Amino acid sequence: MDANALKTLQSPLKNKYREQPETAQITLTAKGWVGEGISCRVETGKALVEAGLHPATGGDGYFACSGDMLLEALVACAGVTLRAVATSIGVDLKDATINAEGDLDFRGTLAVSKETPVGFKNIRLRFDLDSSATQDELASLVKLTERYCVVFQSLSSAPNMTVEYQLSSEE
């Protein structure tokens, strides 16, 4: 896809969102079901992924780890955003590899230490770029990718979250 094709695709959406801002607000959903043993089957829209415990918490490595899935979502979003931004601003991007790494201390999630936070302490996102663009153009590309990547921004400034539960009725 080139910049004109991307503009043609996105222009009607941008106009609609300017004129009717409420139409730009959508709710994405994810759904899962507890599975056999200690696992959760997650519907991705394209396939079914079964997540389980990471080996560092007693898992056997057979199931996907939700921490890995979070990093994979970051890589996917950053990669798509990188390509869209490069296309939009005319940066020649021959190829790119996107890597995400995250540091966890499992003492938190296993309740070994109440002082140890649960979750990622640090996440590093790296772009290995193959491009003829200048250093300034690449810096702009990465800065804009960071700015417009939904997952990156959501992780950088945590959204408000709520948790609810409902008891299933027995029939």
C-alpha cells in the first residue's frame, strides 16, 4: 500500500470522526473460558488460544503465557503502526523487526513477597529498521509510531480499569 492508497482508505473515516466524534469511540472485547487444569481459552477473532501458567509459576510451557501475549500484542500494534506511519509520511521502510522484552519478578504473582509488585517492571521495545531514510526521518518515524500505537500508549499510561463479577444462574 502506498501513501495515496492509505489516505484514500482513511480519509472518509477521519472526516466522519471529525464531524461525528461519537462514532470514533468503540469498545473492543476479548472473551475467554477457563479450561482444563489451570488454563484459559481465549477467543482471538482469528483463532482460539489457550493460555496457562508460565513455567516460572509452575506451568509446563504447553500453553501460551499471558505475559508473552501482552508483549506480542505490543509488537503487533507497534509493527502495524510503524508501517502505517512510514507509508503515511513517505519513509522508505524496506524491512523492520520489532522486539519487545519485559522484566517480571515472579515473587509478586506467587505471593512470595508482598513488597514485590505483580506485573512487568520494565518493558523495552526495539525497532531494527532497514531503510534509506535519514536519522532524523527515522527518529520521527519511531516517535510517531510511539505516539499512535494503541497498545504502547495504553501500557505507558494505564487506563482506568474496573472489575465486576456475576454468578452464573443454575438451570
